[in-house]
Amino acid sequence: MPIGNRLILKAILFCCLFLAPHVGLSQDFLQRFPFQKQTTYFDFRYERDSPQIPTIARFADGFIDLVNRDFFDFHFDYPIRVLVLEDRAQFKEFLVQQLHTADPPNFGIYVPPFKLFATYEDSGIGTFTHEILHPLIKSNLTDRPLWAEEGIPTFFEKFYGYWKNDRLVVFWGYQNPWRIAQLGPNLTHIDLSEIISDRADLRAVEHNESALRMVSVFLWQQGCFRRFLKLIASHDKAPYPTYFEAVLQMPMDRILPLWHQYLDDVAEKRAEILRLPVSTICPDETNFQQFIKTNDISLEQSTQRN
């Protein structure tokens, strides 16, 4: 089946299986979240008055400002509602019982019908950044290629940084240990041509997010990730058949040797990558420098072309 027809079929199934049960669903479940915190971009609702909430809320607004400043100016009909459950068990129970989610994820989910993001207190800030990118790219990058549906959000899930007054300073382009572990021996066999082509198997592209993230990090290391977003927004890929080739300004036969070298380099550094800590934002630069030194994290960044 051509990939376009598969996408149409997917949309129909999504409406039948996910949207339909919510059409008549009231939002009485909000009564479960008696605490509220309104920020510039978000409406936080949470089950208990947790000391983590102000930290999460501050980061959430800072992250949107950072992405708009350093990557692409994403426009959206804010605020986005964020429901914060106490723990993973309650989060999954809530998704099943209240939002009728048959196969709830482990960390967080964005629910388009309610324009809300549901998660729990200890899910991690990388989960937040990944999921929040979904509605932003859907609204702003309408011509995004299929692989970028997850390839772009997954890029934003791994980072290290600190607060400088009320501004986030963040370092990007790190591999994510659990994703590298998930790829296992398949790491060096990821088929780039298949991923970026319209002939790509829909299931393989959608369900192997770890492979898709490898593509985004490759673009970052080539200094092209930021420009990739801008090319999609401007519908500009001429004279190439894909945005991927357009941003690198070369055809696939010239890209593939770079790609295979990249995969080999990552495989060679696998042990080092697997020791990386979770995404972290330190309260200030002093704490950040100590964190970087303790965990032996490189701050070398690829210069991104506009």
C-alpha cells in the first residue's frame, strides 16, 4: 500500500479508536487535580501540592522561550494544559480509566482532543520536552516528512544545562543511553535511505523512535538541524527530492558515507554513551560546571547554520 494511503488509513483509525470515545467525554476528571499553577505557556493541574511543581513549571516556560529563541519560532494557541499525576501507576490508571487510552505510555502523552499533556512528577524533563514538541511541530511544520514526526521531538529529549538568571542555557546533541541500548547490534545497520524515503515502511518508521532520533542527531552534528526546521517551514527543498538532502546540499549517494561513519563513531563510543546521566538542568553555572566535571560530559557543540 502506498505510504500516502497508509497515512489516510491511520488517520481514520485514529479518529475511530481515539477521538471518538472522547467526543462526548466531559472534563470532570479535572476535579482530580485541585492544585493549579498558570504560567505564560501552560496551565498546570496537579494532584498534590508537590514541591517539584514550581521547578517543573519554571522549566516548561523557559524551554519554550529557549526553543523559540535558538531553534525556530513556534506559534501555538497557548496555554497547553498539563496534568501531573503523583506517580507512574496513577498516571497509567488515569489514562486508561479517564482518557480511554488502551496502551498507555510509561512517561507522558500529549492528547490533541483536549490540548493537554499528561505525565507524573518523576517522569523527567526529557519526557516533557519530547511530548511538548509534538503539538508545536504539528501546528508549524505542516510539510514535515514522516520520519520527522518522532525524529524532531526525540532530538529535544536529551540535554544538559543551567539557569542564568531567568534564561536557560542548554547544550544539545547528546546520544540518549537507553535509546542506544535499545538499538543494540542494529545501530550500525540503520537504513537512512529507507527512513527518509516515501517508500519507508510505516510501522518501522513510527515505532523505532530510537533510529529516527539518530537521524536528527546526525543533522545536528552536521550543523544542519536548525536549518532543517526552517526549510520545512518554508516548504523549500529544491532542487532535491527531500528536505534531508536539501539541508545537507548533497544527494544521498554522497550523504551515505558520512552517515555510516557517524554510526560507526557512535558504536565505538557506546560504553561512554551508556554512562551519560539523565537530562539535567542545574540551578546555576557553578553547579553545572561541577556536574559536567563529575560526569565527564563534553560541552563541545556543533555550530548550526541558519
